[in-house]
Amino acid sequence: MIRTGERQRNILEFALSSLHRRRGRNLSLLAMYVLIIFVLASLLFFVSALKREAALVLHDAPDLIVQRMIAGRQELIPVEYGAEIASIRGVAEVRSRLWGYYFDSWNGANYTVIAHNSPTGTEGGAAIGSGVARSRKVKVGEMFPLRTPGTEPLLLEVKTIFPDSSDLRAADLIIISTADFSRLFNFPVGKVTDLAVTVTNVRELPTVAAKIASLHPDSRPILKSEIQRTYQSIFDWRGGMTLLILLSAVLSFIIFAWDRATGLSAEERKEIGILKSIGWETSDVLLLKFWEGCAISLPAFLLGVILAYGHVFFLSAPLFSQALKGWSILYPRFQLVPVVDISQLLVLFFLTVIPYTTATIIPSWRTATIDPDAAMRS
Amino acid sequence: MNRLYTLFITVCVLWTTTVSAVDKGAPPVPATAKCAVCGMFVAKYPEWVSSTRFKDGSLSYYDGPKDMFSHYFDTARYTPGKRQADMVTLTVKDYYTLAPLDARTAFYVTGSDISGPMGQELVPFRGEKDARAFKADHKGKRIVRFNEITLQSITALK
């Protein structure tokens, strides 16, 4: 037992010193390896963090949203639809929602405007997201105007600015009272944007949705599960952008490993020949190559993953965010909450470290099995 | 604090949270509670949880009315030493409102296309009108009352 340990330690020591001898080549190899792991792991972290954010946002979403469609476009829905839907068995509550988008020609941003009579959102007052506050350069207590279809602009006083921590959800948000909402958009009386339906027993949701559709053929019920599915697939591996980055990273890794696997340099072959001729066995040579592979790929994997963690969770993934976060003008400033999926990391490990180590062993095995003399001469 | 409050309101407005009527009035089901008949964890199926309270104050949970009836008809098999007469209250949940309901007064729909964690179920309702509406919507076969249910009809359910 002690002898086996000693043998392993000696071979490891030899492996490290032989890596040290070819320092330049191995360092560039390590850098390349770290880069690939970094891109792959960053992507993994980024996507799982975004998915978690989306799941958090959707967690409290209503079970069912009812919109009205006319000629394939979403239309305002009459309030009376709500009363009829509330009488369907299994429906616990129907809430009318008033919301819309406001295009700010002053800076080209789009705001999400929601009407709600809350204790802080009295008439003339507004609660705004930090993105709105930044682009309009307003502070709490200051006034800002919004254009209306009439001649008079709507003057609003900033009552609250949502903290940066809610940016992903609330960066472009403006909450005003129902009366102000009607003035801002000249909103027709008796109509609302959509209806949020709560159903007590989730098993009854499809039946309720079918009943709403037959009660009002011009309505479109949207189930929460459908929204969740859409969000998941956007952020999922299938999501176009993610897949492209992943594919290119995996491809470059394959080329990299292939390059290693297709052959050894004449110098390395010579070295194996010498080792064999001074009495090393094939298994010793393979062990040496295994330790060499590990000495490169394990640190590369760890370093790549640590760098990716910092890149995504401390720097908010500057490399991907422009491509993967969609927002028009008001980019939310947000810190992603660290989520590390161990199983995904394991998959990454088995897709990179294991193939790489194998790729370094196979050509050495081929060389180690031929005659040492031939190996040294070739 | 004010900011947090406003944020809370926003989230409510955006996504309309509504407290569901699950477990209203009844003690919450412990996460470790297992069905007295089939042994499955019942907290995973809040819309099906049924329970019985014995004379000595002990509680048994089930992951559906079907298992509750199995226990009711064969009490000693699942709780040795106890008899059917010891069962003081039997509680099921109304399908539409999920409100706890006395199992003895409920209307049950059999043969519907809604199945519970253990397959075919007796779906309980507080009112007969609800039961009729459910029977029409979900291709139910019969509406039965508590005293019409027998051990044979329970074992016939798959």
C-alpha cells in the first residue's frame, strides 16, 4: 500500500517537473482551457440565475389572465366580462387590471404604467422605478410631466422610487392612481386592460379557461403555466442565443481536445521511448500522462469556474448581458442572486475534464506500446 | 420600510396575489404526515387532503377521500385497536373552494375524469348544485352521499 502511494507520488512529481520543463507550451494550453471553461460556466451560471429570477417573478402571477382579441389584436376588455367570469364555479376572484406602455419621446424610453390606488399612490402622485428616475433625472418630492392625448400634460409628483434591488422587475415602472391613468391615456370608461382570474383548485383551471372561451368567444384566456413554459424556453438551452454561444464553446473545445488527441510531438515520443528503455512499464507511462492531464485540467476547471462565478455574480455578466437581457432604453441595473446548480457543474466537468484527460492518454498509450527503439528514432 | 411596503404593493398589483382558501380554519397539514392507508406524504396534495379525528384526539391524514373511506370501513386494519365508532370527525375538502367539509354531509361524484394521487376518486362537494355542475363538466357517472358508499364501491375504484 505504502509502495503504491510512493509510486504514485514519484510519478506525479515527474509529471509536474516535465510540465515545468515545457512551461510556455503548457501555460498557453492552460490559458486556452481556462477560457473555454470560463465561457461555458459563465453561460451556465447566467442562464440559471435568469431562470430563477423569472420563476420568482412568475411565482405570484395570477393563475389565469383573460384578454380580449379583436381581429387578432389585443383589445380592452369590458368590465362586465369580469362579473360573468366570477360566477363560473371554482373561480375565487376576478380582478380588473389597468396597465399600459408610455413611450417617452424625450429620451426614447418605454415605461410600463400601472394604475393602482394604494396608500402611497394618491392622485397626482407616482411611484417610479429607478430606471425612470435616472432617465427623467427626478428625485422623491419632485414633479415630472407626462404627455396626454389632450392639451394639458399630466403633472406627477414622485412619492417613492423603488430600490435598485427590484430593478429587474421595476426599472421601467410607473404606478399612478386610476383617475390619473384615465387622464394620461384618455382611457375609455367601463373598459380595462385585462382580467386576472384566481382559481382555488388548480385542477379546475383548464375547465375554467374553456368555459371563459365558450362564454366569450372573443376572449383569450392565458394560463400561468403557459407563461411559465414560454419564459423557461426563452432562457432554456434551446433559447437561440444561449445555444449558439454554447455550441461555439463546445466546438472550440472539441477542436482543442482533437488537437491534443491526434498525436504527440516528436519530442514527447522520444521521451516516452527513453522512459520505456530505462525500464518504465506501459502502465507507468500511462499514469504519468494521466497525472499530466489532471495537472492541467483540474486547475483549469477550478479557475474557469471561479472566474465565471465572479464574472456573472459580481460583475453581472458584462460579456453576455447586452445580448441576453432585453430592455429597450432603460437597462435595469441588477445584481444576480448567486445560484449554483451542482448537477450542471458536474455535467460540465464530465464534458470537459474527462474527455481531455482521455484525449491525452490515448496517443501516449499508442506510443508506449511500440518498441522503445522505434519510438526514439521516429 | 416605506419603500419595501410600496414594492410589496407593486408586486401585488402586477401579479395579484390572492391567498387561497387552503386549510382555512383547519390546522395546517404537517409536512411529514403520511396517508394512514397508502403511506404517501399528504402535504404534497393539498387539494385532496382528508382527515379523521379519533375520540382520543389523534388525527389520521389521507391523500384523498377514497383512502379515508378505506380506513373508515376497515379501521382496525390500519389503526390496530381502534374501531369505526371511535372516529369523531371525518373531513374532506370541497373541490371548488378547497374549504374543509364534514365528510358525512358532502356530495360525492364518482367516475369523473379528475383523478387524485391514488387514481380514481370520490370528488367531494358541499352543495348538490356544485356536484351536478362538476358531473356535467367532468363526465361524472353518479352523485352519491356518505351513507350510500360501501366498501365494495371503494374497492371497485382503481
